[in-house]
Amino acid sequence: MTKSYSFKNLDLINTLFLTLTPIMAIVSTVWWIQSEGFSWGPLLSGIFFYIITGLSITAGYHRLFSHKAYEAHPLVKLFFLCFGAAAFQNSIYKWGSDHRLHHSKVDTESDPYNINEGFFYAHIGWIFLKENSQMNEQYGRDFEKDALVMWQHKYYIPIALFFGMILPTLVAGLFFHSYLGGFAVGALCKLVMIHHCTFFINSLCHYVGSTPYTKSNTARDSWYMAYLTFGEGYHNFHHYFQADYRNGVRWYQFDPTKWLVKTLEAIKLASKLKITPDEKILSARLQMKIEQLRERKQMAMEYLQEIEQLKMRILDSLARFEQMKNEFKARGHEKNKEMKMKMELARLDFEYALKQWQLKAV
């Protein structure tokens, strides 16, 4: 490790905040239970605020603002900006600029949360250092043109305090008669959970997991982290296809952020969802399999060439099928039997080539 945590290098506000909030969360929760007794109301209220705050980071700060993976109605943007601030991870101007720098310079010395500096540094240590407190304006020029974003940046502290601390306390107090429980669970415990689940994407998801799409960087897919981070655990996919509004691209992968964005589109509150073409995703997966086969030195060159040819056949047949499907949709009611037959043949050719691949590439 090359980073120094000497006193002169520390951002004292960040260091004290991130060090003291877990202690305060434990102390206040014990105090609440001992003085008032456990009750479900404050806990359920805390879970509710955890969910909307977490989704405001994943669907808002991350996929909407940082990557522009879709467009959203101003009211949706305002909601995400208010409850994203409640996570106390900086304004989106600062958060998004840091995140874009991470993607641009991943795994290098310029990466603000470079995993090569160690797990602790990538997880939380980078936030302790003054050098990472500086604004990376060149990565957030477009934010300066967004009035809502700049409003949040200007009033970030009062917005964060109200939506992150005061509102959860008031809700639990007014509806469940426990201001202390609301402060302990809805404000502090929620905050600590949000922090470390977010931080695990920068650390754990660059440390352990699978690499089904690329080995060009340290990002890993981690299905169990997806359950803690509203779908952000599929990090290998995200680093390779960062503009896609989905992280869990397969139907069975847990990605509630994707489902939320799709729901917002259905009710006309989101639009222009960016999706990576299926052939590009499949091509990346097939190429990774070929790379794994190449690492087995006993594999004959003829075998690898055959596998490469199968890959091209799969991608060609998929592209042909997708093209015919789009043409078929465009014709509307002009559904002729010849086109249906061609489309079915292309689909069968794709499935047959894929089956051959599965038998060969083992």
C-alpha cells in the first residue's frame, strides 16, 4: 500500500463521521430497546427509509445521474436527489464525478477507490483522505447545467439532515410513538447499512466473484451482494456495459433497481432506457469462455479455431434472427408466412449453434 493515513492527510470530518456513526447507531439502539422496549413500528419505518434511500442511490445517483442510463421526470429526479442526499455520501455532483473517474481510470493510481491499494482503502479508507475530498469538476461538467443537481449540491447538508435524520425520526415518533426508535433505526442504523453496502461494491465486488464478461479490470459479479445493494452486485457486467440501465441482465438475477426503472417507464415517469444489444452481451460471454479455454495449454489449436468459428456462427445467427424479428414487428399486420418461416429458421439455427457450443466448450 502507498497511501498514508497520517493525521495531516486525514479529512477529519469524513473520518469522524464514518467512525462515530456506527457507534452512535449501536448505542442509540440499545438505549431505545432498554428505555422503551422493542417494537415493530420503528423497525419497519427504518426498513422503509433504507429501501427508498438505497434505491435513490442505485436508480438515482448511479444509473440515472452518473451513467445517464435513462431519462426521468423532474419529480423523480427531485425524489432521488432528496433521498440520495439522505445516504450522506455527498451531493450527486461530487459522488457522480468520483464515480465517473473510477470508471475512466479503474485499477490505476487515478482511481479514487483503487482496489490495488487494498481492501480497506477501496472500502472506506479512500474517504478518510484529504486528496479524495477534492472535486473532479472535469467529470461533472454536465451536472453544472442541471438546475436540480446544482440546487442539491448547494443545499446538500440541510437536505441530507432533513431527509436522512429528521424525517425518519418524525415518522416513527408521529406514527409509532417512538422518536428515539426512529432516530436509532430509521436515521442511524439505516445510514450505517447504506454506507457499508454501497462501499462493498467498491471493495468486495472488485475482490471476489465471477468474471463472465471481461477480465480487463478487477470488477466481479457477486449475486449475494446484489441482494444487499438492490441489484448492484453484478459489477463485472456493469463495468463492461456501464451505460445499460440493468446490472442483473438475466431475468432471474435480483435487480430491483432495474425493475423500478422499468416500472417508472411503464407509468411514463422514465424514458429512453439504454439496453446493450443481446449479441454484444453474448459475444462477451463467449469470448470469456474462449479465453478460459486458451488458458488450458493442452488445448489443440484446431480445437480453438473450431470454437472461434462456432462463436461467429452463433453471433451471426442471433443477429439474423433479431433483424428478422424487427422487420416482422415493423410490418404490423402484414404477417406473411414466408417471413415467419425465415424467422423460425434463424431461431433454430441460433439454438442449434448454441447447443453445439455447449457440447464443445466444456
